[in-house]
Amino acid sequence: MSDANRTQMLSSDPNRTRMGTAPVLDPNKTVMGSAPSLQATQTIKPTQCPVCKTFNPAGVMFCIDCGLIFDRALPGDAFGAPAVQLPMLVEQSGKENPLRPGTTTIGREGDIALSDGRVSRRHAQITNTDGVLVIEDLGSTNGTKVAGVKLAPGEKKPLAGGDKVSFGGLELQLNLPGQKGGNTTQVFGGNKTAAIAAAPAKEVAPATLVGEGREIPLKAGINIFGRKAENDIQIADPYVSGKHGMIEVTDQGLFITDTGSSNGTMLNDAKLGPNMRTNMTPEDVIRLGSLEFQVRLNAPKI
């Protein structure tokens, strides 16, 4: 019988608050952390190619202009020159195409892209093994020549510095690191100041590009012009391409070539075809959009 004065143990109350054990941290559980600080500034810097100096978008693995692979690129030396010294195939326009270690294909759709109708899509390849360069024709339509000697399809031939290589008639020159025209920083053996017998004579440019309120001296040989500062002649106009064309001053006369610009080059009233070397005279007018220039020949100083 139930005793009203007796303490009775009650059954479990589902509404009663119970003290349980401490929670266990689950390593697989997603934990919400604090939000990132609004005071933190993150800067994404473009990557500058140590060979051609082109600024590339952050995160790319190779240069969008010359194709250099950045994981092989080293920081520049104390003088700002590139530490990476690669062999270069140099076009007549002056554009340098680096030959990185391993195999580099040349053609209209190669690692080195040559936009010329005489060049096959995969025309030839050059293998760079510890600085030893070997070229091989890949069965091209118009053939490959080294120093004027045509290669048989599949034939391999070692290359030397200064060799001129023709891809279906489009000629490029091989420059090795350290040779004249290459991309090596020159180091002088001693630190003494050498005395000279007489003051150097002031050189007179053989020709001058005149127009738009400017007079720009032209050196003998090839003068590259375009919108980029790296050209021999910079013409900072939106109509002008980065590398627009070249003017040659030779003993045979003056020549102008449009190197595949976007908006073209006019000589007087005629538009030049891409990569067509055209003879010109001082009376001819070069038109780049609304800009007009002429080349003035300078008399040699007697």
C-alpha cells in the first residue's frame, strides 16, 4: 500500500534536464571558422618573362609571347639581364624564338609558330640536349635547309651558332648564348679603366625617320618599329601593332616590310602584303593609320 509520507523514486521524466558527458570533437565534422579579415590586402602580380620581358597573367606556366617555361626560368642577375641563356632562332624581323631544353617543334602550328604559307603545320623540330642542337625535317612540303643544304625527310643534322635555317624558304638564324647578337650579358675580364688614344668620333646615322614632329635616327641594317618600347622605334599609337614592321637601311637601298600587323602598312596609296619586303625611296610616304613618315638619307660626314 502506498505511504504518503514515504519518499518515492520517480520514473524517468522526459522533460527533465540531464547533465551528460562533454561533447567529443569529431575530426570529420565541418567546423565553421571566423570570416577572413577585411583589412587583409592580397596582391596578384603578373609574371615578367626573363627572356623577352613580356608581362604575363599570374599563374601561367609559360610566356604567352616567346613560350619560355617559367619553372626553368631563374631570377635575373645583378644587372637585370636574364639569367637563363637559351639558344634563339631569330626571324628577319628581329623576333627571338627560344629553344628550350628538350624538343621544340617549328611550323604553322608548332611550339615556334611561323605564319607563312610556305611552312608546313609541323615542319621540323630541334632537339636541345645539354646545349647540343640537332634539327630534323618532319616530312614538310617545301623542305628544310641548313646553310643552303636541303635535308631529306627524317634526316637529322647538328646545328652551329650562326647557321641560317630555311623552312620552306622562310629563313631564320640560330644565335647561341654568348655570340654576337645573342642574349648573354657580356662580362669584362678586368676592372681597370682602359685609356683611349683619342675621343671617339660621333657616329652619324645613315638615315632618319621623319614625321609627326619627330626625327628618329635609323641604324644600318634592320630597324624594328611598333607600339612596344622594346622595338628600335617606338610609335605609341593604338593603330600600330606591338611589333608592326621593319625598315632596312642597306647599301642596296631602303626596304620596308610589314611583319603581319593588325591594321596594315601603306606605302603611298598601296597597302603592303604581310612579310613582303618592298623597296622604297626617300620620296615615298609611309602611312600607319593617320600617321605619316618619310625616310631621309643622311650624307656621310667627311
